Amino acid sequence: MKKLLLILLAWPMWSQLPQPEQLSLTEYLGYVKKFHPRVKSADLNLSEAQAQLLSARGAFDPKIEVDFNKKQFAGKEYYSLLNSSFKIPTWYGIEVKAGFDNSEGMYVNPQNTLPNQGLTSLGVTVPLGQGLWINQRMADVRKAKIQLNLSKAEQKLEAVNVLHEAALAYFNWKRTYDETRLYADYLKNAQLRFDGIRSLIKNGDKPAIDSIEAGIVVRNRQLSLTDAQLKQTKARLELSNFLWLDNNIPMELQDDVQPEENLSQTITETLHTNELLTAGLSLEQHPKMTALQSKISMLDIDRKLKANSLLPKANLGYHYLSEPNYWNNTEMNNYKIGVDFSFPIFLRKERGSLKLAKIKMQDTQNELDWERLKLSNKIKAQQTEINSLVAQRKLTSELVRDHQLMLQSEERLFGFGESSVFLLNTRENNLVSAKLSEIALDNRYFAAQAELFKIIAEPDKI
């Protein structure tokens, strides 16, 4: 009764003692997703794709051109030539151009002789063959838009890979932590048993050989604990590789930080694996599917561009000419017209390029079909593995419970003098082995959940 009273009186003091700090899986993966350099590099790839799109759109920017040449020698003005223009490229290869030209001097080429006030022009150039429905600048813009979607998909895949590696490092750290705590607890038990047996030997209740056997167990536990502590230190340092702060400042996990205690109950909520599966996963929205489909779309643009090269090059240009003060005259008698035409006879280069584009497109389509089937089978296999591990964990928990009961029974028999140190140690070793198997199975279960998260590839859920 006095002992119980002391415990109750000391409880407020215990409740005020600092509790060991825990690093939950959710908090840990949040740091990784936000600050890890590899995730930031994936964001840079997305910014690069946006810059490429901006650059491709620059091909449609209006352009001002001015060309001025003047020659004067020995007091004579040989010539003064001004050519200026304002060009507006349009989407379908049509180019609108307005210009103003002026020329003066004694030795101006008759072809360049213009009215005193100069000459203005306004016209269009229209491609009648290649370049009308698709051309290089149109293809560059379309591909840059698709590249943006491809970069977003690749960003997700890279983030998922980093989070998967980080989660495995966390699970390994938890496993080594649990093993270290297990060996530390049973080292205390072995030490207490060793001290008790030595007391019994002094009183003549036990033979001296029992102390040797109990001492062997203590030293084996010490060796196991030392090895487990080494593994825990290495696992903690490996985990620190994924811990970063803003401005690329690395963090190192402190020795007193512990992993999440009830990880088995929270891992599906942290990784959202149950939610993603019950909501119904559409493989067409998977980042790998999106990436491959984007590559196919880009190859299809190349195919259309190659097919367009089979057409002849035929450009027709018309420009209305007028002196600056004659724009109120609606007559169209003054103009400049031009036609450019070229067409290779055999088209071997063009036909070969088109065939290669079709082959690349078909190859990527085959890869897409194969990846779709592979992902579907991976998800089914991972679900089967998780269900199997759940059943195995249940059986292992029952084995631990049974070994615990056998050890307790053996300890009672040992207290009555009806058992031996050898049997007691054997029961305890069996219990330790069962608990180690339970820890290892938990680790496999966590890793299986992380693998399912990697296959589903939805990092935005974290």
C-alpha cells in the first residue's frame, strides 16, 4: 500500500519530465518533399521547360528591321539607302510586312531609284506548300507546351523516387532502433538473472556452473547490443542524408530523437495508400503514362513536320507600293509580286526522315502499352504482398505471445527449483528471436507500403 501511495505521489513529477522527442514519418517526409536538393532539381527542370516554351513563342514576336547605308567621298554623295520594315509572323506561316524605303545620291543603282519622298509598302507572304499548315516555329511551340506536361510528370516521378528512398531509410532507422531497445531490455534481464544466480550460489542453492552459463548470456547480449547500436548509428546517419532545411542547409538527426512509435497504425494514412486504392486508380493519369503519352505527342508533331516536307516549297508574296502621301489612292496598280518554288525530284531524304519518325513513334507506343500492363500487374502483386504480410504479422504476434507465456511459465518453474538456467535461457532466446522476426516483418510491411506508394506515384498526397 505504501509503494502504491509513493507511485501516486510521484506521478505528477513523472508527468513533468521531458519526454523523448519523436520524428514522425509525416513530418520527416514533409521536410524531404520541401527541401531535398533532388526535389528542387526536379522543380528546376519544370522551370526550364517553361523557359523553353517562352523561347519558342518568341518566333512569333513582331520584328523591326532597319538597314541604312551611306557613302560620301570627295564632296560627293555617292548614295544614301534606307530600308526599314515591320514584320508580323502569324501562326499558319503567313507573314505580314510593312516597309519604308528611301534612296538618294548620284550613283544609286537604277533598280533602287525611288521617289523623293520615299516608298512605302504593305503586303503578305503566303506559303502555298510547305509551312502553311505546319512549320518549324509552329512545331516548336506545340512541342514546348507538351514538354511542359512531360516535365511535370517527370517532376512527380523524381519526387516519388526521393520520397521512397527516404521512407526506406526511415524504416531502416526504426528497425535498428527497435532492435537496440530490445537487446537493451533483455540485457537488463540477463544481468538481473546473473546477479540473482550468483546470490543463490553464495547461499548454496545453485551450482557454480550456472553462473558461467548466465554470464555467457550476458556477454552475448552485450555483443548483440553493441552491434545493434552500431547499425542504429549508421541508419541514423543515412536518414540524415534526406534531412535538409531551406537554402540547402543539411540537418543531422540527434541521438535523442526517436522514430514514430505506432507506425503500423499510421503508415497507410501517411502514404495514403488505402485512400488511393479505394478511390480507384486511373492508369492513364499515372505520371509514367503521362510522360510516355507526351513523348508520343511530340513524336507525332515531328511526323507531321516530316510529312509536310514532302510538299513543294512554294511561297507567294504580294506587296502594295505607294508614296507616303498616296495612301488615299485606292488604285492597286503599283505593286511588287514574287514567287519562290523548289521541289526535289526523288524525295529520298524526306521519305527516309518520315519513315524514321513513324518508327520512333511506334516504338514509344509499344513502350506505353508495355508500361501500362506492367503497372497494372505491379499494383496487383503489391496488394497481394501487403495482404500476405498482414497475415504473417498476425501469426508472428501470436508466436511472440506464446513464447512470452512459455518464458513466464519457465520463470515460475525456475523459482520453484523445477527448471534450469539452460531451459530459462532457451525460452528467452526463443522469445528474442520471435520478437526480432516481428520487427523484421514490420519492416517488410512498411517497405511494401512504400513500394505501393512508389508504384502509384502520387507525391502530392503527402
